Amino acid sequence: MNERHKSILAPSLLAYDHADLGVAAVEIESEGREWLHVDLMDGHFVPNLSFGPQTVADLRAKCGLFLDVHLMLSNPGVLVEAFAKSGADLISVHVETGSGVGEVLSQIRNLGCQVGIALNPDTPAEEIRPFLGEVDLVVVMTVVPGFGGQSFRQDMIEKINVLHRWREIGRLDFRLEVDGGVNPENAMLCQDAGADVFVAGTAYRNLDKEARNAFALSMGSA
Ligand code: DX5
Ligand code: ZN
């Protein structure tokens, strides 16, 4: 575990009723969580659609949660300003979006948001290594992105470990987030490998209030 960062359990809004997102955010905040993971999809980078900048703005008005915005967009550069203006606290973009990704990371920083870089399960950790000194968050996808409710990819534990080691060796300070199929059992394995932010959609939503708190407590995030 990276002792520099407190562990965070970040519920994913995608798992909630999309006609009642504000209610979900208020409930999540009242349960004592500090972060909300918000997935944005464009039907191109991933074969699904979710929310837009207006959703983020309306969530911002309803809760004080740290809005961890995960952009699954082929061309994130055209929308980062809109998401920053909507009140996103942190914006992550995927390394698979191509050669302009470094520029988009700088753009996010200049807009006053924290900066994240995400990588898909089949993308080697080496591909994000050049960016590790300039990000606040690395998002290790533990499912192929696009849908909630998929099974956690156990083979991603090694990738988390590698990234954690690079963080230690380089004396870097980014947070290490796992996203996809995370539940109370595999979250522990991820934590042991060095992760400190745990996105949980389906698993969190399916627990009762007491079990949600137990999940947060077990991760040291309560
Ligand atoms: C997947 C999204 C995830 C998703 C996680 O494309 O990036 O954030 O909401 O949901 P679960 O926990 O259900 O896999
Ligand atoms: Zn996500």
C-alpha cells in the first residue's frame, strides 16, 4: 500500500438508476463516501453511451463529493473544457486515444483539474510510463471498459504491482485506481498490490448500507 495516500472507496454512478442520479449522489455522500466515479462514454471508444457535461454540472450542484470523471471518449480533447467547467475535480483520459494524449493531460491541468490516465486491460503498463510524472491518478481497468457488472480480471494484479513499484522507485505521488468488477474480496488483493482507489459499481450498489460501510472500513476508507 502507498502510505502517502488514504484509501478511497469510490462508488460508480453507472450502477445506479439513471433517472435518479442526483438521489444516488446524495445517498452515496450520506453513507460517508468522499469520491464519486462518473463514467462518460461516447459510443465509439466504447460501445455504450452514458452521461454528459450537464450531468456532471447537476451532480456538482447536488453534492460535495469529489467528482472522479472517467472519459471513455475517442477524442477527449474536445470535451475536457466542458467537463472542467461542469465541476469535475479530476478528469482521466485513456492512453489508447493516441498520440495527442500528453497534450490533453496538460489541457486538463491548465483547466485547474487533477489529471488521470487510464489504460485498458490489454494495454501494457509501459505505454503510460512516460506520463507517470505528470498525473495525479492512474486508472487500471480491470475489465474491458463500456459496461458495469463484468468480472474482475485477476491478471491485472500484476500490472497494479508493476505500477506501484514504478511509483516507489520514481518517488512519484500518483494515486493508483482500479476500475471494473471490484468487490470487497478482490479489492483487498488490489490493495495488497498497491492500489489506493477502488471503484465499485455493481458490487457496492448490491450491498446493504451496513455492508457498504464494512466494505469502506475494510479498505481503510471510512
Ligand atoms: C466500466 C466503467 C466502470 C464501471 C464499474 O466501463 O469504467 O467504472 O462503472 O462498474 P462495475 O463495478 O459494475 O464493474
Ligand atoms: Zn470507470
